[in-house]
Amino acid sequence: MVEKADRLFLRSMCIECGKVRAVVDFDAVLNDEFRGSRGQELLVFSSLSLRAEAELLSSFGVEGSCPAILTYDGAVITEAKNVILHLRRNQMAKG
């Protein structure tokens, strides 16, 4: 298990998740050495259906729906605009 990681949850065919997917820096996602501005990794989890989304979020103790971020310190961020803001503040967004 990773010690310090922000976990981003997305679902296919979700308009709000698409907004997040458009700005997330996938170089940061694919690079195991990447660390955000607070030294955290960025892990991305994706589901294909609503039932899979519910089970995935539940397995991490997250209530709500995608998009969502479970931060390394236990905070849960929801709503695309707030998720995008977090990604930008932590150098995890393109541009």
C-alpha cells in the first residue's frame, strides 16, 4: 500500500469525469516517481458502470459518486470543479 497518495476516482461515460480527465496530467499518473506539491503520488482508479463505481468508492470508504479524490490525509473532494482545483494546486493538472 502506498503511504502518501491522492486517489482519483473516475467513471467512463460520465460528463463530469470527462471534465477532470481533460485536465489531469497523465504524465504524472503514469510516472511512478511523480510527486505532487505535498510529496504525494497520484493514483487513478476508473470504473465502467455505476455499480462498479459504488463498489470501488465503498472499498476506500468514500461516499458519493465520481469524480472524487481521496487525499493522502483523508479528505474527500467531490464535484468536478473542486477536483480540478485540487489537481491544479498540487501540480497534477496539465498547463
